[in-house]
Amino acid sequence: MGGRRWDHREVIDAIAWKFQTRSQWIHLPKQYGKWRGVYNRLRMWAIDGTWERVFTVEDPSI
């Protein structure tokens, strides 16, 4: 039942497209895969702290 697993970069590109265009998830172009898969990965990355780690700058001098 599973489809093609998109790599992280492709999913990030899809998420960026969605927020740059302010479009609804359902209008995500097919080149990015199924919108629910992209949305679910965005949500899981928020829940598990991935986005916080990505956007947090650590000071190497500490």
C-alpha cells in the first residue's frame, strides 16, 4: 500500500511551496507527492522537535 518515500529535501521543498504560495494543502502540486504525506511529516517534525533543532543556533563557544 505504501507509495514512494520522498526524501527530506523534497518534503521541505513541498512545505516551502505551500507556505510561500499560501495555498491549501489539497492544492499541493503532484510533483511533491500526496499532500497528506507532506502534511503528516511537517506535523511529526513539529511534534518531535525537529523544527526547533533546525532553527535553533547553538553557540559553539559555550
